[in-house]
Amino acid sequence: MLRNRRFESLKVESRKLKINVWILFLLAIGYYSQRLFSFVRVHEYLASLSISLLAVCSLSAQTDTVLPRYPFIVHDSSHVRNDEIALHLFYEKLSQLQKTKEGKLNIVHIGDSHIQADFFSGELRQHFQREFGNAGRGLIFPYRVAKTNEPLSFKTSTNVNWEAKRNAFPKQALPIGVSGITIETTDTAAEIKLTVKDQENLDYGFNKITLFHAKSEENFDFAIYDSLYREIAYVDNLNDSTDKYSNVIMLDKPYKHVIIKSCPRNTSQTCARIYGMLLENNCPGVVYDMIGVNGAEYRHYNQSQYFIEQLSVLKPDLVIISMGTNEGYAMGFDSHLFYLHIDSLVTAIKRSNPSACFLLTTPGDSFRRTRKGRVKNPDMQEARNTIVNYCQQNNIAYWDLYEVMGGYGSMQKWFKAGLTAKDRLHFNGRGYGIQADLMYKAIISGYTKYKKE
């Protein structure tokens, strides 16, 4: 929008310049033939004409300007700390992938509303896949079917009503699996339409689906159709799959649009319950899985019944955890309890995935809503300090978004620069994109140092 406005301004100034040139030409003729204007007046007009020309040149230069370097961002703080040992195995796997162009490397990014929208994690996904190879879109969840916001890189819809539960509301009846959200329906005609969207230079067609769902005699089978409703695969709920929560479906070719339909085999099958879908292709590269839930905290993932067990199916090489915003936002923040919740989740994931590396991010600075309006929130700094202390004491890598933003009160500067939402708690697409760029450069900086050493 801004570029367009500048372009229109440039065109207007260009027209003015042409008119001014013609006027100057006529004035010069008049001066020499009839001496209607003094030399001084012609000189003054020529000076104004020069200013117009400089303005046009300035506008032209602005149209080619990249994003400005925001002075409030602390670039010197944008490093991955504790990565020499904590990310050694991840760096080595990344190096092997880059050298051999074989195999897959799996990154799982767990978080809250900052992650569910997939602006931050989505930009990181694209950075990794353009550099190291695209092995698939990764884990997705039909958020729209669950009546919540969905990433822009895919679209889901349904023809029936599904019950939904987020892990942020643990008192609801449904169990929670790998995505932090669960949907369930008893409608035998239920179907979910799924369309993935390519990103720049990234083809997200998939020929392998890992469907996470409830598997018992009471749960529906599924059939998978193409866009013309031709059946291309069938999911037997009680097949010989060794995993009790998922089925792997291989397709005859890559697809970008499929329909997953309930297919009850008999009257004993009464419902369908879905935890998520993993979309992959046959190419070597990075699979970047996003797990984000609005309102989620560390404790909510700890309370998710099947989360840890199903997460192991993803075989993560690197687990990134970006939470702490909701803990620090609530009144009565308890740093000791928060520390225990962090340790509980990291320990549980480590136990099931012993070869996985960990990278924690701190929450950014933000405002808290009160009766007096939105005010700066000092508890977010305490949440940040707790995560840093945990990582330092347990030799876990971390990236300090709080310090990179500029520390306490810096959210107001990001807000004034047009990089955040009005609540000064969330960012907009541009703000998340800047964070992703900074974090990716920090990871690659550590990786480059590892390769040299």
C-alpha cells in the first residue's frame, strides 16, 4: 500500500516536472524576445525546478528501499545462547542434510497464540526449507473446523458440526493429542476438505498423510477422496498399524486438495475423533511442524493426555518452545511454579525423544489490560528471567526475544512503528516476520560457527 502511494506520488511529481520544463522553456523564449521577466525571476524559478527534480529523485529512491533498520531492536542480543553443546547434535544433522541432500530433519515448534497463526513459525519454516530442502508442509490441524483462527498456508472446511477442545480448557471432556486441540463428531456423513497453498518457491503438494485419530472399535474408518470425489485411499481404523494413535496413508501422487470422509463400517462405530494430520512428500529436507494453541501455557501441554506420546511420532530433531506470554499476562505470576511447569514439559519430551535438542524462546515485552487501560507489564520480564534461568541451569539453548525487542517498555516502540496489534500483546504479520528473520539468522550464525570449529 505504501509503495503504491509513493509510486502515485512519483507519477504526479513527474508530470509536474514535465510541465515545469515546458514553462521554463517558454519563459526563456519570452525573456530573450520580449524581456517580460527579469533574470532574477527566471533564476528563482529554475531553483524551484531543481527542488522539484530532487523530490522526484528522492521518491524514486524510496520506492526501492528495503525495510528500515528499526533503532529500538537490539541486534547484538539476537544470538542463540548455550547452543555450543545444547544444539551440537542438531547442527550436525543439519550439516549432514546440507552435504548429502538425503533424509529428513524434523523441527517441532510448540507455542500459544503467537504460534497458532503461524506467521512467526511459518516464516521460519520457509527460511529452513528454502535453504535445506522442502520435505513437506508438516503437522497441521483443521482449526476452522474447530471454529478458531487458521494459518493462511492451508484451508479446511466441513459439512457438519464438530465438538472441539483446546488444551487451554482442560475441564472439557475430550482428550488432547499432538496438536493441542481435538475435534470429534458423531455424524456419519462428516467430511473435512483440506487445501494446502504453496509458498514462494515452495511446493506443498503431499503424497504421505499421517492421520492422528482415535482408534478403537467405536471409531469410524475414513476414506480419502480427491477434488472430484474419487476415492484414493482408505483408512481402516483397526488395521495392523503398530501406532495406536495414527495411520500412515501413502497416495499415488502428490495432492494439494483432498477430502477426508467418515466411513462407519458398522453400527458399533459411533464417532470420529481427530488429533491432527502430518503432510509430507518424498523429497529430502526439513519438515517444520507447528503446534500452537490460543491461550496455551506450559502447564496445559503437561495436562494434555496424549500429547507427549503422539509427539514422538513426529521424531523431532529440534523442539522449539515459545511460551510464557499467557503466564506473564495473568495477575499473580508465580516464577517458582512457572519454572516447575517448564521443567515438567521439557523433561517429559526428553524422556520420549532422547535424541531431540531443545531451543526455548522468551516471551516478548507486552502490555496488560487493566481497569485503567493498557499498561506496561513488569511480570513479562519475570517470565523471561525464569526461562533464562531454567535454560542456564539446565544447559538448554535459548533465544531472548525480550532483550532483542529492547526490554521493558519496548512494546510501545514496536506499536508506534506499526509492527503490533492494537492490544500491544500480539504482533502483526510484519512484526512476526522480523522476529523470524532475526531468530533464523541467529540459528544460522550458530550453525556456521559450529561448521567452522
